[in-house]
Amino acid sequence: MELQVYMEKIHTAAKMIEERCGTAEVAVILGSGLGDYINALEDATSVSYEDIPGFPVSTAPGHEGRWFCGTLHGKRVCMMQGRFHSYEGYGLDEVTLPIRVMKLLGVKTLIVTNAAGGVNADFTPGDLMLINDFINLSGKNPLTGPNLGDFGVRFPDMTYAYNPELKQKTREIAKSLNIDLKEGVYCWFNGPTYETPAEIRMARVLGADAVGMSTVPETIVARHSGMNVLGISCITNMAAGMLDQPLSHIEVMETGIRVKNVFRALIDGVIENL
Ligand code: HPA
């Protein structure tokens, strides 16, 4: 998309969202199973993605497609109930449009959540994993093309893709809540096929602890514009080939629902302590 057109799209969407829902300092992208965390917001207002000019519409099951904003622990927090994935056919400029919008709305801290397959054999479905770092195996990058200089530099540093202080805070909150928080590297595959067992063996050799189809483009674009990012995965299943059974979206959804209260409590603790 041409730079000027894309910039206009970002500003138009941000203006509409600000008029309907207001600004925010914290943003949360709710992955599969976490959608009802929006109920924690006080004085929430929301808008359907369909009504936001230029916004994509989420087609993935378990992703609702509404933007919420309200107050949580005295902070202005916006939440995306449903995100966009590259496998839905969206370009990465569309997948990450909401992150640009967040920047214009004043967001300083982005909390990204997702469902992921466990590659580390010490993990069990239902575990929560603090994302330490990522590996991008998609062959794509959302910053490809002319640099959006209003947002950030051409060659953004990714040494601290996930903010060290936010990670430390999250470890402490997990401890106080008696949550056995795992930690590891999230590896992005495009999907929509789940990985093959050979791909999972490769990912393990490369240093991955979990695999998934989201989060990395959002993280890259958020870091480009200087936001601090925290990423947490729900390990919904063991990755392909680790157990002698096929993977299914039903299993992913069921595990997400099973652990959603713990997941919520952790994120809530983080936001309270920001
Ligand atoms: N692979 C990719 N994405 C996923 C998985 C997986 O095993 N589980 C949940 N999302």
C-alpha cells in the first residue's frame, strides 16, 4: 500500500476510535479464549471492527472483532477482542494497523497474548509462558517497504523485543499468585496449517520453546514505534509430533478456556502494578 494512503488509513481509524472509545495508555491483545477479559473494564465503550473505517475484520474462530476501551486499576486500557493473522489473507500492514492506531491513541505498554503449541518437552498444555524473545520463521516482516518515519527508525533494534522490566514484574506477580510461569522463545510460523513434526524438530534445534501464528508482527511494529511490549503465551497443546496424536483447533480452544481465569489473573496483576 502506498505510504500516504496507509498513513491516512491509520489516522482515520484512530480518529474514529478516539471519538467512540477514547485514548489509552495500555493495550491488551486478547488471544484465543481470553476474549471475556473485556468484562473487567469499568465504563467500557466499544466499537465493532466492521464499523472502523479501513479496519480489517477478524475471521478466525474464537476472535470476536471488537475494540474496547475503559478503565482498569485506574488506567485507561484498550483491549482488542480478536486480532488479525497473516493466514487469514491479510497483508502485514493490515495485521498491524491496530498497533499503529494504538500508538496514535497514546499507548505506551502493549500486552500481547496468544495460544501456542509447546515445543519444550518440559511444558504441559495449560502452562503459561512468558515470551522471552521471538524467532521469525515466516520469511516476512511487517516493516517491509518504505519506512513510516513518523513512527520509528528504518532499522529498529530488537534486542529488547520484550521489555526486561515488564518481564521481571510479571515473574514476581506470577510468584505472588502461585502461578508456575514458564519462560521461553516464541517462534512464528505463518499457518494456517499446524507445523509438521519435522518443522517442530527444526524449531527446537533453533531454540524455540513454543510455536504460533501471531504476535511477532504486532511486537515488531510496537517496538518500531517505541512501545514496551509484554508477551504471554498459553500453551494449549504440545506441538506436532511430540505426542502420538493429531492437533486440533478444538483442543486449542478447550485448553484456552480451561486456563483463562489464571491467564486473566496474571494479566490483571500486571496491569494493576504498571
Ligand atoms: N502451532 C501453531 N499455532 C498454534 C499451535 C500450534 O501447535 N497451538 C496454538 N496455536
